[in-house]
Amino acid sequence: MLSYDELESMEIDEKCKRILLALGKIYEAEGFVEISSAHVSGISYDNIGEEGLEWLKSIRGRVKVRTTLNPAGMDLEKWKEMGISEEFRKKQLEIIEVFEKIGAEITLTCTPYYLLKPKFGEHLAWAESSAIVYVNSIIGARTNRESGISALASAIAGVSPYYGLHIKENRAPTIVVRASGDLSVVGYKAGMELAGEIPYFIFDRNVSRDELKLLSASIAATGNVAMFHAEGITPEWKDFEKPSERVEIEGKMERKCDADLIAIGCPHCSKEELEQILRLLDGRKVKRELWIFTSRSVAFESKKVVEELEKLGAKVFRDTCMVVSPATEKFSCVMVNSGKALEYLPKKRRVEVAFGSLKECIEMAVS
């Protein structure tokens, strides 16, 4: 653990140092804990803009820990296919070049846990709300809800202010949630109803890691939630006394419109999800636009599956997603299976959004 004086004396970018010192004082951190990795969000040019790009260019030094990046505003190779302009492409590549120069890995994914593979109890400085919830809850590593800027500052310094979810006792559950139905919808509703809480979920069935990933994304999008516990599943569920307050949440939702785009992969699809989509298509050709988003690493690992999906008319994009890319603005109604996309697309892309299970989304795509 570094003291304030020790951080003050570090020879690192002054802006990054001041950010961390200020955060430490605001949150009354006792010091600064060493981190094993950082994950930086908000790197789409659509998010950063000119002022943000100039600020990034002013950063001096290189990252001290493994540092990954969230999705960009386009697929770096298929940007024309997405309808991205040459000007946007140029600016997006400038942003990526800056991160490359300071030593960040050009991962461009919201699922860094597939790459970094953090271990239980490790301290991290991650932005990207869905990854924060997933890594705190499912893996048991420790990070607060960092912004892209604070995560970058921690990457440069190699430390993060020691407060909040870095401390064991602050990770205790605050409310029991009996949950049924679609977990993405459960998370969407739980975030709105239980903002700022640490839920202790009791599910009525066995659930998959991919369902927990969707839950993590939706609960973070609609509420200030950074972790949860799940009985019999998450690594810390036995470590604390079970809360007395209880609620029930049913994962049911009716949200329809005539979709001209079906978008899957918020968060980015895993290898298993790509395989599931291929099984659900069952050799049928896509009749509406079906965009599937995943990471470079998963796409490479699933090369044959990606080829089969594209033969059936699906478009598989890497490096980006339907929320951070302006490409989805040209559609009128987007159908998703993600509570996070359901929350953000109307606000960020000004489109109507329909919601359905993965199976329902695929049935819409072939109809």
C-alpha cells in the first residue's frame, strides 16, 4: 500500500497523479493499493470527441500494469460495412494510436475478464460497468466503479485509491432478491429498484455464466450497482450474514416494435453464445439485419462458427458494439436480448428498442 506522500513523489504524469490524489481524499482512502490490471472505457470517438482526444495526447509515460480497452466506435476492418464515415474512422484510429503509444493492449472489448483472467482477491482498476459487476461478483476480484479517466490514471500509476469494494467488509450484501425468468430483465429491474445496493440473489433454477454476464450488464446500466452475490454460485456468498430485507423480481418484459436490426452482443458474445446463435439459426438464412458483436480474441477462437454465421447472412463485428457505435442510428427499431442495450440505445442512439430472449431475437431475424 502506498501512502499519499509516496504517490506524490512518484515520477508519473502529473494529471494522473492529481486525479488519484483527489479521488483518495474525496473517498477518504487510507492509501493506494497496487493493482494487477486496468481496463479503460469510453474510447469511442463518439464519446471522447476532440477535447478528449487532445487531453489523451497530453498524457506522458506508459502504463505500469496490463491495460485493456473497451470497444471503439467501429469495427477496425469492417467500418465501411457498418456505414462509418472516413472522418470518424480517422479520429477513432488517432485515439487507438495514443493508447498504443502508452502501452495499452488494443483489445476493444467490454469482456476483459476473458483475456486478463483476474484471480479471486486481486485488486484492479476497471471501468466498464458490466465488467466491474462481473469481476467483483463472479470472480471475486476487487475494483470500484472507475471512470475511463480514473482507470487510465491508475494504469499509469499502477495503484488505485484503497476504499469501497477494495475492502472486504464493504462487499457485504444488503438485500436478498428472489429472482425468476430472464436474468437480463431481472438485472434491468433490479438496477432501477435497488440502486446502490449489493443484492444477494437466489435463483429458481440453474443459470449459466453468460446469463450472469447479461445480469451484470443490465443491473449496472440501470442502477449504481457494482457487485452482487448469488447463492451457491459466487465465491463470497457464504462470507457474510444474509440480509433480512427481501424482495422478489420476475424477469418478464413486453417491449415490441418492428425491428429492422437485431443486435446481439452487449456485452460481447462469448464462444458459447456464438455457438448457441448458430444452433438457433439451424441453417436458416437471415432475412433482416442481424449484427453480432464479439471481441477479436473470441472471433479468432471461433473462426469456423463466425464463417458459418456469415454464410447464413449474419454480420459479425469485432472491436465495437451497438451502443458505442453511431452505426445503429440509421435504424428505426433495434431488437436486443440485453437489458443494458435496452437502457442505453434509446438515449444514446435515439432508436426504438424491442426486447426478447436470444431465441426470440433469432426468430425475428429469420422472419
